[in-house]
Amino acid sequence: MKTPFTTLRSRAVMLPADDVDTDQIIPARFLKGTKKTGLADHLFADWRTRPGFPLLQPGAVGAKILVTGNNFGCGSSREHAPWALVDFGFRAVIARSFADIFKENATKNGLLPVALSEAACVRLELALQANPALELTVDLAVERVSLPDGSWFAFSIDRFAKHCLASGLDELGYILSFADRITSHEQR
């Protein structure tokens, strides 16, 4: 069981990049294990050497929302990418678009992928540039990202993924939630 996702209020880290592939999120040389922990140290490992890299800034500490560009999570289907993001502390990634496999892997691992329109992303990025300490609110129940000034942007998510995130379940946990009914059926 994961921590249920309801409403998240947090600072955000901006990673202004398009086509961020899973090998950039977590390079292949760190995929030797099958544990979901310990990967935060290798998140964007090859980019962390760049001066001014956003995740190394003081404001990134404790931020639970990553704001990025188009086609986030493209490339190979490695599940380690959302594992590393969650292990770092992120609970939501806001982007213009996501690679389909990454999006599926994210929701299965307690990470909410929020796809917003181009106009919404531009407004959000401008607000964060003006105030990097700005806190965003991501409300899964109403499928909305809100700014402190009261403006908000709608997003949509698959109903089953939404249920699992809100309940803190993965697919196996969902099936096991029916264990009593399954046992009853087997006994009949």
C-alpha cells in the first residue's frame, strides 16, 4: 500500500526541457537493483553535474511537484524512472504531455502525471519564474492544479488510475482488496 494521493500542496521545481527520456531520468547504469529505494541519488545523474541544475537548488529541497515540458518520460519503458522520482520525494509531475508507458508506470507507483494545455503550462511557468517559492495545489478529486491567486487549470486522468492513486493501491493491491469475495467465490 502506498500513501494515498488526495490533495497535494507544495513548492514546485521547474525543469524546462522537452523530450526528457527515461535514460536521462535514471541512467541505465543504475538499473541493477529491483528495489524502489535508493534511486533518488541517481535521479538525473548525468544532468546533476551541470551548474545551476534545478534539482540542486535550495528551493528544490522538499518540493513534491516537478514542472517540465513536452513528452516527459519518453524512451524505454523502465519503471525505475518513476521509482527514482518518487524516491526523491516527487508526488506529481506537471507537463504538456507524457509518454504513454511512463504515464502508466507513474500512476502504478504513486506518481501523478498531470498533463496541462500549452496555455496553462505557460501561465504556470511564468508564475513560478516570478516566484520560485510559489506553492501549487494539485487536487486529484476534482482534477485541478491551483495557484495561490485562485486561478486553476483542469486535467483529466483515467478513472481506474485515479481510484488507485486516491486509495494508495497498485493493481495487485486493488485485486487483493477483493480477497474476501475471491475466497468466497472459490469456496462456492
